[in-house]
Amino acid sequence: MARADRPALTPPAPDDPPGGEAARRAVEALWRIESARIVGALTRYTGDFDLAEDVAQEALAQALVAWARDGEPASPVGWLLNTARRRAIDHFRRRAALDNRYAALAGGLGEGGASSGAEPPADRSDDPPWDPDRIEDDVLALIFVACHPVLSPEARTALTLRVVAGLSSEEIARAFLVPVPTVQARITRAKKTIGAAGVPFELPPATERRERLGGVLSVLYVIFTEGSTATSGDRLLRPGLAYEAIRLARTLTALLPAEPEVFGQLALFELTAARFPARTGPDGEAVLLEDQDRRLWDRSAVRRGLAALTRATAAGRGLGPYGLQAAIAACHATAPSVPETAWDRIVLLYEALGRVAPSPVVELNRAVAVAMASGPQEALPLVDALAAAGRLSGSHLLPSVRGELLSRLGRTAEARAELELAARLCRNARERSVLLRKAATLG
């Protein structure tokens, strides 16, 4: 039976070999970095997405014992792949033998009856189960399979974090504040859906790749957004999740260097993450943009983000939704202060984003930029129009922006009511405390 999660890599017991702790750390680090390559190569070898992950997990469990006893091998990835390949061969042989027994029972044949299962390849331990020249295609195929349109958005996110990023079910559950069984059920259901739909382990044809790429980018965006501003809980940031999204985005740029929107998304992630060090105070409280110490911003991340944005722009196709958001983030990252930010340019970029990827959140953000560029009196009608249309109902974003605009216009009682409403709707404790603090200052 397929397992929903990889074996827990727990600390060694007191009677474990002396190298048990070192082996555990080595296996954990290798899996986090190389899981996509390993599962991708094994999926191509076995032709079975679920089996590939099962035998990879078995190889990990064996590595914990063997590496603690014998030390880490010279080629850890090759060791895991060959061990997993032998496990897969054993599985094929067991299945073939079982098919033979079924055939004998059904047809009255002897044990020498013909097998209905295919004989596995010869077990040559020096024959790697992957072609090094196809490693990149394997990883890219794995990403496209994990983000296949037959899966629900929640299943795509869980499966991507599981098989591409190498996170455990416990880690995914903690990141999204859902029970571990829920995550495991999503992953198991996703793999069964992929099998039932007959999704092949291969890159989609070139004519479909760009169309399918949108789904891949959407999954990475969901992961990063949850890491950069948690939707609920008592932490504003979940940096581990955001940095996993950045790592996957970097992988995607290496695999698809001709796709400008891939670089646009990486630029957005880098430029947004650059502000992480200044977005929370010593006690984890949220620090607003105008109060952030910009000296704490990660200038290396800013440079990487700007370089990625340059790559996206250089393609000459015009920026897509992620590239436009990256251009907005670049305005913030390069400004010495909030008043000196190029708000007029940000307004224009939000207008372009609204045409390329219209949404009420984009319109709300454009209203904020209009308020900074032209004053709250120009922005309030835009926000009121969103409220009158019933858009973003149930979200704390609209009343929080409206409360800020009303406060700047001197309509204190209305502003306090909007901020208190936003606090009631907000599910993140850190953001809620900021809203309540603002409302209290208007008392």
C-alpha cells in the first residue's frame, strides 16, 4: 500500500551506531536538496509515480542504517538511486510472481505457466537508473505532474511541497495550519487521481507547455504568499515556506531559461523576501512599511531580484502578471523612503496589472497607490466602488484600507469602525493586533 509520507527521520536511539546522528543529518539534507531529482528519475525508470516515491522512501530508511554503519558513500545520490532501483525490481518480481499465481488459479496452470507481468530489467548495480543528460527534464516533468490540472489547487500545493520540495506531511501541515491527516489525504488522493487519469510522466508538448506553466507558477505563488504573509495563526511570516518557493522558482528558471514570466516570478519572490528582516519586531509583531528600518533589508536579495527582473524584461514580450508585480516590488526596494517612492509609476503598473490579471485585490492595491500619489480623497471612491459591488466581502483587506483612508481624511469615527471590522475579519493574530492598535489611537 502506498504511503502518504516519507519515513520520519528521527534522532538515533541510544543503541544506534555512533554515526547515527551524522547519517540522519546527511540523509535529511540530501533529501531536501535532491528529492526532485531522485523521485523524477525513479518515476521515469518505473513508470509509476506512486511506486517511485515508495521505493525512494525505502532507500532513505536503508540509508539511515547503512550510512551510520559504513559512513556516507562517495556518491550519495547514486547510492540512493541504485538502492531504490533494486527495491523497484523486487517489487516488479513480486508482482510478476503474484500474477503467475493468479493465472495458475484462474486457468489451472502449473507454476511454470506464462507470466502476465513484465520481467524487470537485469539488476546491474553499476547501471544507474537515470540518464544524467535527462535529469533536468525529469525534474521539470515532476513539477508539471505535481501541478497537473486534474488536481485541485489544494492537492497541487500539497503534492508539490511533498515530492518536489521534499517537505514531510508534518511540515506542510504546520505551514498551512491544517491537520496532518488532511495533508496526507490530499497527497494520497492526488497520487490516485494522477494514476486514474493516466497522467504520463513526461514534459507536456511544447504547444501545451506555456499554457500549463501558468498552473505551475500559480502553485509556487500560493506557497510563497502563505510564507510571506500567513493567512492565519500567530506569526506574520513563515519564512521557511517562502524560501522553499524561492528555491523551486530558481530551479524553474534554470529549467526554463527562455520563459520571461518564470524570471518575473523569481524577481517578485526575491524582492519581497528582501524585506523580511524588517517586517517583524523583536517579539514577532508586524512592522508597517513606513516604520521599517530599510538598513535591515537584504540587499543581496534585492540585487538578485533586480537581475531576474532584467532577464524578464529583456525577452521583449512585455511583462506578465508576476513580472508586473515584481516591477512594483522593485519600486519599493529601490526607494530610500515611503515618501520618496515612485508612487505615480506604481499606479501605472497596477493599472497595467489590472488589465493583464484583473482582480479586486489588484484594484484595492491600486487605490492604495493612488492615495499615496494623489491623496486619500482620490482613492476613497475607488474603495467605495469595490465595497458597493460586494467585492472582497468577508476579507479584512477592504475595511482596513478604507479605515486608513477615512482616518487620513479626518473621519475618525468611521475610520475606527472600519478598522475594528477589519480586525474581526482578520485571521492572523499579528495583523489583527496592528489593526486594533490603529483603531485604539482613533479613540
